[in-house]
Amino acid sequence: MCFPRKADTVWASLYSPSPGTWPSADKNSTRPSTSPSQRMGAAAAAGFTYDGERFERNFADFEQKYGFRDYRGGGRSSARETIARVAAGAIACKLLAHYGITVNAYVKSIGEFEIDPKRFELSERDKNSLNMPDKVAAEETAEFLERMIAAQDSVGGVVECLVDGMPVGVGEPVFDKLDARLAGAIMSIGAVKGFEIGDGFEAAKALGSRNNDEFYVDAYGKVNKKTNHAGGILGGMSDGSQIVLRAAFKPTPSIAQLQKTANNHGENVEIAIKGRHDPVVVPRAVVVVEAMTALTIVDLLLMGKNAKLD
């Protein structure tokens, strides 16, 4: 429920214990043995190009916008800024719990490796360092990441988030749609390149007769849905069913392979990034997705309190 399980470990494990290493899928290996000073050193090394002239590929520099570039790292583009999001999200989760709302995110896929819905077990997520609710998939993915380390490469993946216990009507019909606000919140997370609600882009391939969720009245007189292609949001507002959203994360741009780039003298050069860099950021991002989801829902939940005058 909304990441209390990770609060004491996510920042301690932000960086791998040494260059070219990755925590194993074993439940006893979730905490890399790094000291605070080592982690600060790793943070300072992120994106470091040594001469301050060569531009790291796919890495955010601010020279064109602000006229200044700190070659030691991406600064505000660093995942270190998410610590404030997670802290605020923890408070939001406590408030949501008061209303019986839970937020649970997990790694759905890394590269071509994806969890099997038949083996889905949310408790398993907390037993492996990849935050995957599928033990078999976690083990296979860990082996794959070892190969990525050997190849000095990186990989992306997808984080899926489920919100349960939502009341009907959270969100606004036009400018503050729940799905639009969630999209903005999740897309504001570094490395996120895609966002989906419900069937997402698969809905573009579907027919209306298939995509429409069928409503029915249960034995207690309550209106429910037989399917949830909409992902729990209709007309910009929650419909009372489970909210399902996904965030696609790009591969880590900082890799040790020799790559072509340019420098600030207008020359074509090569660069190889050094320092501690994970082969994938997706497992680290699970708590951030939970936090941003919780914060967004709390905002709109409170806004909706004045929707009726009675």
C-alpha cells in the first residue's frame, strides 16, 4: 500500500554499490552496501564528462536555456529531485488511506521481459529488488540486466499503477480531468516518455463495440462494469472502478559504451561515460509513480468537496 515498504531503502539503493553492478533478485540483496559518502560521490559523477566540453547524449543540459551548463551532472534533471515528491507522496497516501483509497505501483516490464498476469502476486513485488510482482519474471529479468552490464548498455521499461477504492466523480469534466492531471504528473517524472490509462494506445486499434465497457446492476442495486477498458476514468472523472495507469521509462542515457557526440566548439567527438550508473531506472521509479499518483488524486479529491452545495 503506497510505498511504506520502500521508504527506508529507496534512497539508500539509488546507486549501484560499484560500477557495473546490479542488486540481484534475491530478497536479501535489496540494500547495496554503500556509505552516504559513496552515494554522494556517485551522485556527483552522474553525467560527468571530465572536460566539460562534450555533450552527453540524451542527457538534459541547460546551456541553451539559461546560458550556463554544469558539466558535473544534470542538476534538476537528476532523479535526486524526486526525494521531495516521495516525501510529499507519503503524506498524501496517509490522507488517501483515511478515505479507503490505496495506490500500488510495480514494474510491469523491463525490456522484452514482462510479468505474467497468471503469476501476479503483489506481495512478491516487495521480495525482489526489481519490484516485479512475479518471481519468475524478476529472476529472468535480473539475468538479462547482468548481460546489459556486460554489454555496457541500458534498457527501459514500464511501471504500472493501480488505484483502488476510488469514489465516483473525482476530477473535472474539462480543464482538470483526472486522466489529464495524472498524465501531467507522471510525465513530469524524469525519463518518462509515455503514459497510458486503461487500454491506452490499444484502444486506437479497437472497435467501439469492444472498447465500450458494459454496465450492469448487481444484486445490491449498485451499478458496476463487466470490463475496465477505460481504466477507471470516464469523462475526466473517476467512475468508481479500479484506476489503471502505466508509465514508459526510457533506457538510462549514461552508458559506458563509446558513443558519438559533439562538443561546445562545434566539433564531432566521441564520449564514454564513467561513474556509477544503473542499467535500468525503472525499479527505482516505482515509488515516484506512486507518489505522483497519490498527490494528484488528493488534489482533485479535495477540489471536489465543493462540487455540491447541499
